[in-house]
Amino acid sequence: MQSARAHILPCIFVLYCVFSAPFVRAELLWPIDRPRQITGTFCESRGTRFHYGIDISCAGKKGFPIYAVDDGHVSTVIYEKWGIGYAVFVTHRNGLKSFYGHMDRFAPDVLRNTRVTAYEKNILDRKDFRVDLGEKDLAVTRGMILGYSGDSGIGKEHFHFELRNGDNVNLNPLKYGISVPDVSPPVFSEVRMAPLDGYAAVNGGIDEVSYNVQADNNKGPYRLSGGAVPRIAGRVGVKVVVYDRAGYTSRVAPYKIELHVNNAKTYEIVFDTSSRADARRMGLVYDYNETSGSRYTYYLYSRISGGGLLDTANISGNIPITIVAYDASGNTSVLSMQIRAERPLDTPAYVLTPNLKVGRKLRLNSSDSACMVEFDTRAALYDESITLAQYAPFPSPMQGLSVVSNVYDVAPSNLCTMTPANISIACNENSREKVGMYSLDRKSNTFFFVGNMYNARKKAFNARVFKMGGFFLLKDEIPPVIHSKAIVKARRGNGIKIKVSDIGHGLDLDAVTLRVDGVDVVWYYDFDYGYIEILPHNAIWQKGRHAITLQVVDLAGNKSEVKTIEYSI
């Protein structure tokens, strides 16, 4: 039987109408030998994309058995170095697919399959591979061990679990057969009121205004601190900062949020199911500028259609506003407030003419002609006014790092696009050695390397980015550092880990020189912990004293010293 769920008012990614929903047992098997402790949930923000599963705490350890949640067969075995690491797909008899990621290793039953065995070298060397299996290749029974938890791929020790239907649409595991004990309702921390055009204002001003919230005696309903009553004029959007604990200490995204105006529901966000094709629509739901880590700031209006926004051309006087947040276990929290609706401004405080439009290209040039920003025809999800401003270089942050261009600011920084913008900054070809492009986050006053791709014909550095902000060129003359004693302990069968670091561009992993007793060995770089590991299957365990020689190079071409490290077996 088909299941139909239609949500009338949300953004596109949560507008799910009829599709084939697989039959799911009332309760799938809990997939890991760990307590039911969720550290990340479905459709949380991850940079500029959604998170498509749940994360389960492994308490900083590896090696916990991972179980098939139901009968079926292994349909895919993969390793992705810059993604999910060692992982397995299981296709179940009802068409449901389950996915198990960031394993430390596969179980023997998986490794014995002849088609998987063909990739033994990739598995040992931690090189990317994917093998798809047929229905009769590797049968799975409910509770069968598929592997053991770890930290492979991106992220420290944790277990990532997903569910998908037969059309490869991701399902919220906490609504489709996986449950956790949870009696803690979501927690509100802030409401933001955002004027959306020149005729709009909050408390007489054109800037977004933030209000802290509190609950009486730490119990609902929540209210604006101090009994505040925002005065709004014109078209104003409501944003809310809210999180859930899912029965554990980690702050995770709630399951559903509703906005009620004058006792009528006007907007709804529901994290039920989501297509991976919509991953980049995350910025329609989360405000990039106010979302980071475990802080989740949601738009309670559509950036595409305008649905859900408050428009005082249609309302007046004191208006009750209610925001309701739900978790997947049915716990709810309510935030009640009043607004005072006033007439839109008679004269606009500013006028912005959209230049980024759906289906059109856009190219902007800085006033000094050194920077160019380009969006292709697929980029825009809604019309927006994009500006490109330039600012003088800021002082060098430390010796060895020197800013060599103006800062070019692309706004708004919370723009959401389906395809990346191309940022180009000119650089004299004779001075481009060790130069790369960086992104500046003015709010946190931090900057990040985004690339050093150079177009010799245009004499400019280029980068493709989803997150707007400030961009500039920086010269990196700081060599990487190898942090290791001259003599280290080594234990047969374990990898040998050597801590390395770089300030600036980051390591060039293709330029690492690593030998044991003069012989090249297979190694792996752990991005999260910052160490190079000589993998345990290398022939480096003969009795006696051994010498490791290592040199690392960064993406600016700076070389560390050649370091010799000894160990004995």
C-alpha cells in the first residue's frame, strides 16, 4: 500500500507527496552494540548540505559490533577516504535499504565474499573502492555482524546509520523503525525577526533583531525574555534557534517546527524524508550566518515563495505568534509571543534590485577589476541582490603568512544556491608562488584555505564555493612541522602514528616522502587527528632496530625538515 503525507506550507525539500514507502517492522534492530545515544540526527546542517542519517556515540572508542537491522543481502561494500570510510549497504526483502558507515573494519563474513576479496589491497591500503553485489552474493540475517565501529573517513569515532527507500530517498531512521528513549522536549533559545525589504522594519530599524527566550520555572511555554513585544512593519521573516537532546547530552536538530500566526498554522518544517538531490537546499532551511556546530537557526518562511512570512499590509495590531517544536519521540515545546503589527514604511529605507535570477547567469566585477564572481544558469533558487565590495588588505595574522590582495566580500553570506559560484582574484604571475585563496568569516574573525588553482591565461586564482563571504589571496611561507620524538614505541600489528601539522594551505598528501629502512611504505593521513599512520600490514615488523624517514610538504610547496624516527621490535 502506498503512504501519502502532504505538508502544504514547507520548503521544497520537505514537501513530500505520494511515493512508495516500504513496509518497516514496528522496530528494527538497534544497529550497534552501544547505548541508544544519538549525537547527530536526520537533516541536520553539515556545512552547506544536509546530514542524511543519524550518528550514534561511540565514546571515543573503536571496535563495537555493528548489526544488520533486518534480513536481506549486502548490496554494496565501499571505502571513501574523504567521506563515509568503510561502509556497507544492506537491501532488505521489503525494498528498504540500510547503510552503516565509518567502520574500523569489515566483519569476516563480508571479507570472505569473493567479489569483496578482489578489493583486498584497496581495503588494506585504505584506497577508495566500491563493489555492488547481487541478491544471492551475500545473504544477511537480522543481527548478523557487518563490521566494527571506527573513525574511517571524515569524523572522529562515531557510527553513522541511514535508511533509504527503493527510490534511494533518505528516510528519517527515528520515524522509520529506529527508536531511542527520549522524554526531553526540544529547547528554544532565541527568536530573530528579520526585515526582508526596504519597506520593512523591526522596532523602527532595518536590522534583524534577536530576542532571548525563557520558560517559566524551566517549564513551558517559552516566552520572549522580559515580556518583549516586537514592533514589526512590512514584510518580516521569523527565525528560531532551537535544538533537541534526543534522550542524550548532544544537541541535535528537532524533527518538526511549526509557525502559527493568529492561531492558524502558516509554515511547517518536517524532517521526514529527503532526496539527496536536494542536499544543497539546506540554506533554504538553516540560516548559514547563524548556524554552526550544535546551534541550529531555522527560517520559518520560504525564501522561494515567501510563504510563512509576516506582512503587515495584511495584519495589524497585536498578533499572537506560536512556534511549536517536536522531536521524533513526540515530545513538544511551545513558544508563545505577541507582535505589534504596524504599517509598512512609506518611503523605503533602501532599494535592492535583484540581479541573481532563476535561470540566468550573473557576473560581477570588483571596482578595481581584480575580482570576478560568476553564477551559472542553474545556481539561483530565488531572486536575490548580490553585491561585490572590496576592502583594503588586513594586517598579516602572523609571521610567514602575508595577505597579498584586497578582501572581496560577496553578500549576502547566507545565500543558498544549487551550484557553486566561481570566485576569481587576479594575481601577478611573477608573484604567485606560495599564494592561495582564502575565505574570511568576519563574524568569527577566522579564515580558511579554499584552493590554489591558478589560471595562467587569466593570471588569476579561481575557486568554486557554495558559501559566500570575504575572499582574498594569502602567501604561505610557513613549512609544515613533524611532531615526533626521535625514538618511538612500536607494537607489532599496530600502525605507527606520527603527528604532523601545517598552518596555512594545508598538507600536500601527494608530496609526502615516507620510508622505513629506505623502502617506501603504505600510509594513511587522518585528517581529524592530524597524524600520518604507517599501516600495520607493511613489512616493517622484523626484529631489530628500524629507521623511519619522513618529509611532508604543504600545498604552497613549503617543505618540513627531513626527520628520522627510530623504533625497535
